[in-house]
Amino acid sequence: MREWLAKALAAYVLHTPIRRGRGTLGKLAWWMYPYPIMVKNEDGFSMKVKINDPNDRWVAGRCPEPHFERHVFVSYLQPGMTVIDAGANLGLYTLLISKTVGPHGRVYAFEPIPDLCNHLKDHLALNHATNVECHQCALSDTQGTTMIAIDGAVSTIYFSITSRVTEVQRQQLIVS
């Protein structure tokens, strides 16, 4: 019963326009059923989301993109292309790129945060994105390690007093 009610709340939160109280309902659903819920986002991709996480809700629900930036980006891609997705996060762009470049194209997805990289790998497997190669590292002009602040599913090199910090691998990207 708890799972059913939590999933009903999650469906409401994910598929209604953004308004006050959605986050509270998401937290209530997570409290009742603290496991990721499988949903299909507006682009038709299967995603596992934590209903209490605003970034997960954004990826799985109605993304408030006034100009549908991700669709503008993929409109420049063609089948067979090779594309790098630096900072792939949960894989929303990665999946769109994978679908657009098709089976003869290649996508290299880079996500340095371990939890996000694991979610990314799950989403790639759920959607049979076999043309994607996933790497758990950050891209830079030098090799080494760097510290990244983590706030839920959002990461940044800028720290605040409340930031959780993790050390991640940096790989040198040479473009010729």
C-alpha cells in the first residue's frame, strides 16, 4: 500500500506543472517509499529517480527549458557522428545524443561523481544505449585529481560552507 501511494504521489509530482508544494509531496513520497522509482521522461527514456531530489524530478518530469536547449543541441548532430558529453550527470543529454547519432555513431560520456556515474550507467543500460562509453572522470587540460563540491545531484568546482566535497580523477583532453 505504501509503495502504491508513494508512486501515485510521484506520478502527480512528476507530471503536473511546477508549483508550490511539489517538493514537499516528493519528500513525503520518499519518506513513505525510500527507493528510486522507474519513470519514462518526456523524451521517452526510462529513468530511475529519487522523487525527493529536485534534479531527478527535473530530468524525469517536465523540464522547464524555455527553448528546449537539449533539442536545439541535438538538432546539429547527424547519424554516425562521434560526440563527447562532458559532465553527463544522469544522462538526459547522453541518451538524446545516443539516439540521434544512432548505432553507427559513438558517444563518450564523462561524469566524475561516483553516485551520478552509477546512475548514468543504470540509465544507459535501461535504454539499451550500446553506442555510449561511460568514463568516471573529469576532463581537463591536465591529468591528476581535483576537488569537487557535491550538493545532491549537482556538482561544481565552487565551494560553499555547506558543501560536501569529493576528490575525483582528472583526465587530460587533447584536441587537435
